[in-house]
Amino acid sequence: MSVTQLQKNPSDKPAKRQYSALEKAEYRQRQGLKMSKRLFISAQMNQDAETMARADCIAETASSDNLYHSVDQVNYATGECFEGFGTLTETVASRFCPSYLAKCSRQQRREKREDLSRVKPKPFDLLRFITLTMPNLQTDFETTIKILFRAFSLFKKREIFTKNVTGAIYGHETTVGVENHFHSHIHILAWSHWITQKDLAEVWTECVVKACAEFGVKCAVNTWHGRMVAGIQLAKKKASGRGTIAIEDAITEVCKYMTKGSDFEKLPIDEFSKIEKVLKGRQLVGSYGECNRRKGRAEVAQTDGKPLERPVLTYLDTPQINDGEKVKVKRETVVEVGTRMILAGKRAEFRCWLKRKMNQRRAFRKRQLALLYPAATFYTLSGAAWSADDYLSKIPSENVVYLQDWGKVRA
């Protein structure tokens, strides 16, 4: 074989470009500012003060003072040095904020790995990666999401799922297809018995058709076999060909972002604030069966054989004593403060207040990062630099050791 033939070999693909931590941080900033701008214009068109406040919070999260990159950070699990990047603090829980989505995806991946490890598989159970898709429905985003959630709720109660699945994690994803129609699907990673693709698709089709009928939406199945598309892959430690997927890739697929900014940029700008309202507070990633973790429920204590419910308190319902009575104090969130000030015509004052508040949080986070990674140097996109040398002389040494030990445990 000649040298020319070797060069033209299609299997010799060029190496994928590796982006630096600085380039990744700058890309996240561009995405955040772009989504903030579109969301704010949409909120103005719909006269929505709350969404305007959220857009300002996303812009502050994407500011040059809030995004950083670093050199010589240490992975305590492997001992390797790496270049890192990230956000010092998030100001709002919004599905259009890239920094918030990245944080949620990272946390969900860690939790779902733990959930899967708790399952005690039954004989002949294997990890299977299942994808359930819906056709493009001729309706708005809110109705599409409601149909998707309703169809999956029906599907989880069907015998094919309850009898075969021991434990599972699942996530919802929606993309924008042709003519700005929404394409929704669900990814499931489950410990289950063997399920044929035909049976799975038939049951899922019945559930979607029933859910569409409940909402008065026409559902057309345009496949040659008359069933909706459903896929099953075997999840292994390492993918070994067609029909298999690596477990880590499957977990990433389940826990990745439901809404991609690049997809939703295709939509008319007035739709942004409506989508933000629909996604607010929705649980997009969940667990089933033995993977299910019941978090946030009331603790139950046994008193004389009778259960006594003790609700878990947060800082929002911390009781304070006032004239001998317990009073619940609810603090205003950043978005609530912003909504109130924007309605009063004080948006500029709100942005100044938000910047001061975030600067206090950023100062704490900078010190935390520096002490957690004493060999690293950090840089914000605005050019400010800091390291552990700026803080070590100002705090007791035992606090530094504690923080570093805490970081090793988390790693």
C-alpha cells in the first residue's frame, strides 16, 4: 500500500480539537449572555416582570467577574493536575442558564450513579438503555410537555414495566425539529429482564395516543410499522459494537440538559418567556423502583407505637420567638426582589443591588476554591487573579486542613 493510499484511508480521522479551559469559559459566557438577552426581549414583549428579573440574573451569572479558569488544579481521586473552569456562583435556577444547567447535570450524574449502585438485581436482570420517542405534535410547548409526562406516567403503570424493571433512572429531553415543532423523548437506564422492542413500542404507542386524546391533540404515527420509535441498548462498562452503550454514556444521556440553547434559538423570540414559565419547577430527571430515593419527606419518629411526623425544616421556615409565639419567616428570593423593583420602575437599582450581593458570594467562593486547591492559580474572565497565598496567612491552619480533607472526600 502506497503512502498516498494510507493518507486517503477514511479510518484515519483527524484528531478532535481539544479546547482550553479559557475557551470553554468564554463559550459559556457567550451562551449565557445570548440566552439572557433573548429571554429579556421576550419578557418585555409579554410584559413579564418576573422573567425580566430572571434574565438579569442569568446575565449576572455570565458576567466576566463570575466566570473563571484555572491552572494546576488537582484531582484528589487520581492525583492528576488539570486546567479547570467554572462559575463562582449561580444567581437563579433557570433552564436557560448554561451555568445552572451544567451544575444540575453534574449533581444528577453523581446522584444517579449512587441510585443505580443501590439496586440488587434479580436473576437475569441486565442494565438496559431505553429511548421512548413521541412524534412532532401540532401544538404548543406546554401541551407537548404535559402529554409527555402523562404518557410516561401511564407507561410506568403498565405490566411490561412494573414486572420487568427492578430499578431505573429516567430523564426527559425536548429538541426543536423542522418547522419549529417540538420533538420530545425519554431516556431510561434500567435494571430489567429482557423486553422485546416490538412489545415496548406497542405499549408506549398506546400510552401516547391515550395521553393525546385526554388533551384533545391529534396524534399521527407516520412509521411503516404503525408504532412509535422505541430503542433498547445493552449498557456495559465499555461499548462493544452496535446495540450496546457504555454505562457512563447512558448516565450522561439521562442526566443531560432537557433544553439546549442552540435548539431553542430557532424559536420565535416571544416564545422564550412562555417556555421559561413551563419548565420552572418541573422535575425532569427521576428514579423508579429500587433506585428511588425519597428525599424531602417528613421524618417519622415512633412515640408509644404511633408515628409522629416531624417536618424537615429549612432556613425558610426557621421558627423565631416573638412575644412567646413561633413565627415563620420567609425571605424574599433574588427573583422576587427583582420582580418587585422592576414593577416599581427600578431595574437599574436592582441590577446594582444584585451585583453587590453577588460580589459578597463571589468573595467567599474565591477563598473556598483557593484553600481547596492550594497549588492552583485562578483567573476570572475580567483578568483578576487569586491563589491560596492570598488567604493562608489570614485563617487558622486547622481550617485549611479541614477544607482540603473535605475536598478529598467529595472527590
